[in-house]
Amino acid sequence: MRDHVSIPCLVMRGGTSKGPYFRAEDLPTDIAARDRILLATMGSPDPRQIDGLGGADTLTSKVAIVSRSQREGVDVDYLFCQVDFNKPVVDTGPSCGNMLSGVAPFALEMGIVPIQDGETAVVIYDVNTSSKIEAVIQTPGGRVTYKGDAAIDGVPGTAAPVVLNFMDVVGSKTGSMLPTGKVIDVIQGVEVSCFDVAMPMMLMRARDLGLTGIEDRAEIDNNKELLARIEKIRMEAGAMMGFGDVTDSVIPKVGILSEPRDGGAITSRYLTPHKLHAAHAVTGAVCVATACMVEGSVAYELAQRPEGNPRTIWIEHPSGQVDVRLQTSGSGADLQVVRAGILRTCRPIMKGEVYIPE
């Protein structure tokens, strides 16, 4: 194709998200040129993404870029890119824990990391959040296996487990668990808790927004008045958290919290931030789980906290529940996350080359 260039990629489902995975060496080092390629790859900007690989949804307009790491004790570097489908914007501010679940299998399949027999542990450096994650992959006979009995809510069927152990996640973007310096802030008459653990988030009680907390995507996404109100609060929270004008940024994300209904620790509706997530972001789950343990936060008063340390905190979401195995030290504003583990699954969908207009 004389008027196109081709770039190798592997399209994978990672957790409850999906998108192309690239080797960094196959993309330009110039950020503007790279972003033009990613926009063309996904078919953005276009609400249907008809001219690319995107699925016209925030969960399917994601890209992972992976490279061999030069950092001590780290195997690969992972850069996540959220590709907007309404505007020509590629946001590398946040990370994505669901796409993260495909990074280690991708690195093994591409020969970036040597594979072991039985299980292979891959240490990943998350470039977006400057944090490390250990991914444990099933590799019997020295090959990645995707078939297994692990199930995650929001994905049909079962698959091999991918265990993600998050480390160094407190203050991932701001340097502080509580970037405003307070457990509770009042913004436009609404109490919010601003946390930065794996993902910067603004947490609110559902009842303070006139919600039950168990609304589905249609009820949230079609309520333009509600979304406009939340966005005004988010804009102010973003400035208070040190991000400045967050008009074109997807961080901080938004968590709308309420009491658990089905035996979990808490119910969460996770906004991405302008649409409701069909399930729940992994990094957002780590943030919400941590907030459940900090006395005085909006999450603390709503949560049913399990005993023990580490403890498994189940977060109820629109598609079921997600579990966070949380180990902490300290308490209150001095709480530290020692380790946060979560189980995901992934699978490859297509391996080949994506064509970009020259």
C-alpha cells in the first residue's frame, strides 16, 4: 500500500478493556508524531471511530506501549495512552490497570522478556504513575497460556489468571495520598475526598448527588445535568489537587460511592470521567479500597471493612465485583499501602500490522 505505512501490533483484551499493544521501538520517539499515529490507529477524532481500530467507547479506545526497561530490577516499561474519540487528544496522564494485565503476556509473546516454565513473574514500570507492578503469568511448558478457570465480572467466560501486585502506588501523580492535604474538602456544597493512590480520584457520596449509587450506564450517561454538575466539581478538585486546568484531562477520575448491597465492602460507580465505566478500573479500585481504610473519608463511613491485614476488599460495580488484596501500615492520613494485589485475565485477539495513511 504505497500511500500507507504499516506498524506491527497485537490487539488484546486486557481485563475489561481492549486495544492495540505496540513495541515502543516501532513508534516515533517524537511525541507529536506518535500521537498522530495513535489517533489514526484508533480512528479519532470521530464518535464512531469508523476509520480505525477503536470501538467508540472509552474502554476500547486505549493503547499500550511496551519496551524493555533499563531500570534496575524492572523488566519492561509500560506507557498507557487514552485516545479520545471526540477530540484529537492522546492522554498519557492516567494509567490503566486493565490494559496493564496484558503487558506481561505481550512482553513474553514478543520476546522482550524471557519466559519460564510454570509461572513467569514480570516486573513492570508504569511510566504514567512512576510505580512498579509485579505481574505473575501462567506459562506451563514455557508458553503463555490464556485458558483457565479465572473469571472477572464484566468479561464473559473464564481464562488464565493474571495476578497484579501493585507497589509504590501512594501519590502516584501528586506525591501525596491526600493531595489537598485534607481527608474531606467541600466543593460547591458537596463533601469530597481527593485521593491519589494508583489513580488520582475525587470521591463523592451518591446520596449527596441525589443518587442511590446503583444507577446503570444509561441512567448516568444520559443525565446531562448531573454530568455537568460533577464536571464543575471535578474541575475545581483538579486545581486543588495540583493538576491545574483539567478540561482536556481524564484525571482526576470520579468515584460515586454508596453502601454495599451484595456482601462487598462498598459500592462504586467509576466515571472515566465523562461516562460511567461498565465495570470498574483496576487502578481506581486500588484507590477506592485504600480510601475505605482512611478514617474520615467519604468512603470510610460507607464501607464494611474486613478484618485482618492484608485484607480483601470487594468493590461492587455495575457488572459485579472486583477484589483488591490490600496490605497497609499506619492509619489515617499516615496510612501507607505496602502492597495491593488484584486478579485479572487477558487474551490476544489479533496479531498483525495496522495501516496508517502516510
